[in-house]
Amino acid sequence: MELTIKQCKSLEGHITVPGDKSISHRAVMLGALASGRTIITNFLKAEDCLSTIKCLRAMGVDITESSDKVTVEGRGLYGLKESCDILDCGNSGTTARLLLGILSGQHFSSVLTGDKSLRRRPMGRITCPLGQMGAVFIGRKDASLLPIAVQGRNLKPIYYKTPVASAQLKSAILLAGLFASGKTVVEEPAKSRDHSERMLRRFGAEIEVDGCVVSVQGQRELRGQTVKVPGDISSAAFFIVAAAIVPGSDITIKDVGLNPTRSGILEVLREMGADIDINNYRLDTGEPVGDLRVRGSTLKGTVIEGDIIPRLIDEIPVLAVAAAAAQGQTVLKDAAELRVKESDRISAVAKELVKLGADIQEQPDGLIINGGKKLTGAVCQSYGDHRIAMAMSVAGLVASGKTVIKNADVINISFPGFTDALKMLVVE
């Protein structure tokens, strides 16, 4: 599918964005491991999260989908069944990495694979600590690439210092820790998103958090819950940036998750001069939620580096668009992790913004962007990456003429209905 975007006059109106992808994954996984029924509203029915449902169903979990909710009949910690087929995680790194943690403690064998993109993404940082806990892995390049076979075992607890701040790595170890005979501890160099800790606690796990150190006590029963998934700030980010860079814009995005481990984009954009207000702030099933009002602004360049990177890692492609539209230089550092996402996002965003006329230089761990250059529509590639496709769509709103994004159907991986939401707001 090709997506054509035209330069617009402004963005105006109210929208909601789909449920948070990270929370949706975790809610259905913990629901499967809990005793009793879990009801999830505003679940993200996008390809990544549906891959998680498909894998859990293959292991005997009864999951029912309706228009407004997902119902999971929990099987308890040890109630999953060995699948008679390979578990296909599609494009979802979260599905693969978190399931590796869960399957490490099961008393059966499993094989996980994914699409071409996922089979290139690194898994060794996951299988290494899980192997230390006692699970056995066999796979390509010493079980660092999918497909990977895992033989679950009786797990022992570990104290593990992660080499990077990664919510997926932390979550995989904590999920494996549910099955270990004692306390499993994870220490990160910086705090990554904490949805797993919040949701584990909600389901009844014994979780302790002390700064960047998180622990879970193993072999405790989880209990089914009702979970309301907030709007995904990573999805909202595209509209936040769009409204900030298109003059005269005034939009409201309702019911957005504002977890402080995810809201780094708001801090950076405000530092750049964006006009962003938070209204109706509240806690909803353990997660901060609010409505965001964003108005067109004159942005200025900034430096993005250090501990804030894990708190906005998924938003960097669209932040690069904001930087291209801003006055002055923006420097992005410490983001080498972007090179092993669905695409090499550093390279992809640099190549595509250059096509539009941006002054952008690729660095080993980031980008240098000299903003304020006139952008002109061009034909852009998605690289099979949903966030690159949406970021280039936002850039097209301020580029003269037409911008065409090839293979834009990948947007459905995380945001079905993105183009419809954008059309609702655009004033031509």
C-alpha cells in the first residue's frame, strides 16, 4: 500500500489513539498465567499484539475477542500446554522476548520464530540470563537469533545486571522469575519503562522496586484482573509532533498513558518550545492517564542524550522530524539501540529525511540535525518499519507538494486506523 500525504494548513480537533502496545502484551500474558478470568478493555488489536494472542492460544489458553474487550481464561503459572507447532511471533519483538521468559519456566519444549525482520533482531541478551537461570536454548548463532528452541526447566533465581536499559530484557527475566525458587533481581544502568512491574503487582506478584533495581519473588499465585489499557503515547507521539510543527494547529488527544518511564517525548518537546498541556490527569488501573492538548509552536533545537533515551526510544524517528522542522541544531546521542529495531532506524530516518531536503548527518549512536531547511515532498520507503512510515507521514504535512510512503501497510503493526485519524485532523 502507498500512502500519499499533502502539505496541510493546520491540524484541528479531538482524537483518541489505540491502546498501549506494551501494556496490551503484558495484560494478556499475565492473564494467561493467572488463576481466574482477566478482562482487558481497549486492548490494542494490532498485528503485534494479535501475535501474542495467537501464541498463547497455541499453548491452550482460551482467549475471546469482542468489539470492546478481550477475555482471558487464566491457566495458572504451570497451566500452559506444549504447542504442536512452531510459535510464530510475527514482527513482534515483545512477543518473542517475553515469551522466552515465560517458556523458560515451563516443563515442556517450544520453538519460536518470526518474520524476516524479527529473525534479524538480537535475542542473545535475553537467552543469556535465562540460561543462567537454568533454561536450555538452541538456535542460530548460539541462540542469539530466531528461530530458537527452548526447553523449560526448574529455574533458580539470579541477580542480573543488564548491559543496557531495556524493558523487554528486564521483563523477560522478571517473568522467568515468577517460576524460580526464590527472589530474582534485575539491576539496570538506567530506568526503563516499568509497565511489567506495575502490572505484575496488580496481578498479585511480590514485586520490589528500588530505583533501577527490581525484584520478584518466585512461585506466587497470580490472580485474574480487570485491566483498562490507556492510549499509547508512542502512537500519540506522531500527532503530538504533527500539531507542534504545523502552524496554527490545535488538537486534543484523549486518554493517553502518561507513565513517567514513557513520557520523555513530552519533556524534550517542551524543552524545544512545544505548547503542550495535560488535562484530566488521573490514575487508571495503576497507570497515569490524561488528555493532551497540543498547539502549533516555533521549535528550537536541543540535545537528546543520556538517561532520557530509554524513556523515548520508540519516539526518536518522529522526534527527528520535529528536529528537522525546528530552528537550530538538534543532537541525538546514546541511541545505538535504534540500529537493532524493526529497521536500522538511525539509518532509515536519516536517508528518508534527506530525500525531503533535511540537513541530517548519521552518527554511530544517533543523529545531528540542522533544522529549519525547506522540506519538499518525495517518495519515501518504510523499510518494513511502522514507526518510519508514520514519521515520514508527519514530515509530509510540512513538506511542499506530495509525499508518498511506500509499503505503508506496515503501520497496521501498531496503529490500525492511523490514516483515518490523521484525515480527521487535517485542515487543507
